[in-house]
Amino acid sequence: MMSELSKEGESGQDPSDIDGVSRPAHHNRRPRVGIMGGTFDPIHNGHLVAASEVAWVYDLDEVVFVPTGRPAFKLNKTVTNAEDRYLMTVIATASNPKFTVSRVDIERPGITYTVDTLRDIKRMRPDSDLFFITGADAVAEIMRWKDANTMWDLAKFVAVSRPGYSSSLRDLQVPAQRVDTLEIPALSISSTDVRRRSARGMPVWYLVPDGVVQYINKHGLYRSAS
């Protein structure tokens, strides 16, 4: 997998030696925690590969998946019940000991904003360095997010993209030293496509984890999706 991964170090920093196959022990550094927020409607293998690759490249000790409660940019769209999305995320991440799932967003009243997610997790993990994993396309909109300038003090951002996606931090009004970009081949999978395939009765095996396929079928999710 690592031979397929391309790292674009626009921040000028090399977070790891990707030619090596093992990591030295870090006894004196602060814990490194990845935060992967998303609607996860449903979670798919692209999300999992992205989290795994970022964890390896940045030597993360843990990646916390945080399903959104009421997504700020999807208020006019139909979103699957938060509990179903949470349970699918738990099922999908259960086999990886570095992956955990948080209910912090789905239990917080009101609209979900990334800055609130980061504040809550920073409050719970005050001695950890946070790495927020997001899509490169989202970074292009990041300055429209609530309290955008505050977020740079809470976490380093890792913008993941599919191969061939054209993005440059130089074209964005973001602090380059706080955002890195990383290409992930499996990100060609999308939750929208999974929902459409499910609605049409088409197979979604190998696009999402097996347990998530079974959960979708058992609970009849996405049958009326368009």
C-alpha cells in the first residue's frame, strides 16, 4: 500500500520516513491523536484506508472517528439517523486496535461544528497533539467554517485526497504550516455512491466493511435514497 501513497509536503515538513517499515519507540513525546469527523452515511473503506494511512505517516497513537450530529453543511439534506451512523462506524472500526469512536458530536445539542468537536476532544485530551483528518475539498471551504481561525490552535489539519485531485495550499487562505496534504488511492469510493447502489439493489460488498453491509441490509437503510 505504501508504494501507492504519494505525500505532498506543501508545509515543508516530512512527518515520517515513508521508506522505512518500522517505527522507533517514542517514550518522551506527547500522545498523537487523529480526529476523523464525518457524516459516515455510511462509513466506507475509503474512510478506513485514509485513517490508517494518516495514522502510519504521522505516527498516531489513536484515531478517533466522530460521527456528526447535525452536519452544518447538510441541513437541507436527508441524513440517516445518528444512532445508525454511529453503530455502523463502531462495526467498521472494531477490528483495528488504534481506532475508537466518539459520541461527542451526536450527543451535543444543535448543529455540529468542527471547532466544537476539537474543543471537546482537546478538553478530554489536554496533553495530546491533535491531527484533524479531512478531505482536501473541504479545506477549500474551511475559512467559511465557524471560528475557522481558532481551529489552527487546536489541531494540525491533514487534507486527504484521491490521486489526481488538484489542490494547492498556496491558493487558499490557510496557514500552510498547520495543513498537510496526502493522497489516498481508495478515496475514489464515496458514501453517495454507496447509498445510490443500495437504493438500486446493487452490491456494496468491498466498498464498505462486511459488517456494515449486513447492518444496512438488516435495517433496510438507503432503500429510498436517490
